[in-house]
Amino acid sequence: MTVRHERANVADRAISAALAEIERIETVLSLYRPDSEICRLNRDGRLDHPHPYFVEVLCKALDMSERSGGAFDVTVQPLWDLYAAAKKAGRIPDADAIAAARAKVDWRKIEVSADRIQLKGAGMAVTLNAIAQGFAADRVLAVLRDHDIQHALVNTGEIGALGRKADNEPWTVGIQHPRRPDAYVALTRIEDCCMATSGDYETTFSLDHAYHHIFDPATGRSPDAFSSVTVVAPAGADADALATAVFVMGVEKGLGLIQSSPRAEAFFVFKDGRSIATRGFPTA
């Protein structure tokens, strides 16, 4: 977190409040905390009296599922579990195992209300890793604004920007090169918006990046068009979900989804190393 304010004590209070907000989000949405609300939902298939953040994020996720024709689906966690277990055994899952896991994936079988979240299919489980980091960026920025911060850059796993740098220029942010950990494939200049990237390099199940943590719910396998998709949008949750949805949909359908999303722009890196950007993408 980088926060600009003329009074250090105001900046310090804002940062402390933002960190407390991240902790609050973790208790609701983290898959790595056994007592989080999402882990309780996955364990029990039902969660009564969910935190409003959980309801909000799931509603946003289901809306993206509808808009993307199911390419974005938060119920792919059974596929993740399958591939992670197979990787430990030094193999890739076979077709029968993938089909069995796919049978547990269906965003339409999530019921969400302010009083209860319920998974209606046997063996279903939810992951919000394709939207929760963007949502966290949104919440952190909101807390900073509430504390009189007008200029900040935050990284919650996805990037959120308020205002500008001290030199009155937009914030400059690098897009990770998908094959060179120490390099950027492009630089962006952003202000008052968020940026999210989905890539085949974050968690891989095969050395050739053919199998990784992004799954096509229709096949149970990883899409093969892109190495990464970066989306800039007004809200982090939208940018995050759009990046994953477009990664699954491919360039033609993905461009259609971007064009139907107000003030969203995208940068694509293909498996062969080529890259293209939409006309309004803010490259530096």
C-alpha cells in the first residue's frame, strides 16, 4: 500500500483501517483459513447468516457467470482439488476423473440470500480466488477514501489506484511477463481504477503451462489460447472476474464481453508470445 497525504498521522490511521478491512475479508473469503465462512460453506454445503461481503461477492460472481455463458464459474474448486492431488502424485488426471469432478461444477446450483448460502449439488465447493482479490482492492480503496485519502496505490493480489503520484502523473504499474519472472511484458498508467491479471504461470500443474489453475468449466481443462489476460476497469471485482472469464472464453468472445462492460479495457498475451490490447488500454 502506498498512501499520499500531507499529514502522516492521517495516512497511518488510513493504512491501519485498510489492513483491518483486509483481515475482515480474510475471515470471510479465504480458502486458507479453516474457520472462514467460505471454508464452512464448502464443508457443510450451507451457511446461515453469511457476512454481507460473502453475499455481495457471490452475487457479483453469479452475474459474471450469466454474462459469460458460464465461462466464469466459482464452483470449479473440485477441479482444483483434483489437479492439486494429481500433481502431488506426479501425474495429470485422466478423463474419467476430470468428468467426475466436472459433474460437481455448476454455478446455477448456488442459492444466495441475505439469510443463507446453499450449495445444491453433491460434492460442490466454491472458490472466490478469481474475484475476491479484486473485491479486496475495492474495499481497501473505499476505506482509504473514508479516511480522507485521495491518492493511493494498493496491491491485494490485484491493483487498485486512487488519484495520482506525487509528481501528478498517473500510477505506473507493470504487467508480469508470463514466461520471465523478473520482467514485465508491458507497463500501464492508471488512476481511479483497478487492474487485474489472470495468467497461466501463477499455479501450474505441468511444466509446459498447459495445465494450470484456470479451468474451463465446459471441459475441465485449462484454456489454451492465452498466457495472460489483464483487464482495467472501474472496480476491482469486475476487473478480476472479467480477466478470468475472458481467459476462458478466448479472444473473440472475450472481446465481446469486454466491449459490453463499461470503461473496461484489456491486454492479451497469447501462448506464442504475441500480445494485443484493446484501443483504450492505458499502456505507458
